[in-house]
Amino acid sequence: MCNLFLSQDPSSYRPETRAMRLHGHSTSIRLETAFWTTLEEIAAKEGMGLSRFVSVLYDEIADRVGTVQNFASFLRVTCLHYLRHQELHAQQVAQRLEQAELAVAAE
């Protein structure tokens, strides 16, 4: 086995619990630090704060599938999906920004 994985900073896989509000309810979500870092990166690219971004994700998945069984796992897989498809995400963000600019120009 290569040493690449052993060279990780232990703080990156340390669990971290953060308090959030989803639909007006206080809750806490426990993820490893690396996942929080990735979620913060995605949120920044979406032009949102982390709490708002997580709330939007929760609303979108709840609208699609109903009750969210394991939201922390959904967030982890969201990070993996983002890391595998960063170019697609960048294109989607650019398209949304362009559409918003066109809508403002049309007003």
C-alpha cells in the first residue's frame, strides 16, 4: 500500500459536530473536518454561507425523496460527487450566474 493515505493530517479526519437550523429546528451534524472544508468550498462557489447551503441541500433532497434518512451520509456523498464532477459544477454555477445577469438586464 502506498504511503499517500498514511500521510494525511489527522485533523482532516477528526469528527466535528456543528450546530445548524433546518426548517427552524436546531440540530447538529457530525462530519469529519475534510467534509466540512469541502462543503464550505462548495457553498462559497454557490455564493452562500455554509448554513444556508446545507439548508438548501436539505430542502432539495427532502423535496425529491421525502424524509431524509441519513443526512450526514448524503452530505459526505455530496462532497465526493462534487470532487468527481468539479467541472460540471463550475459550468452549472456559470449558467445560473449568466441567467441571473440576463434577468436583471431584462428588467
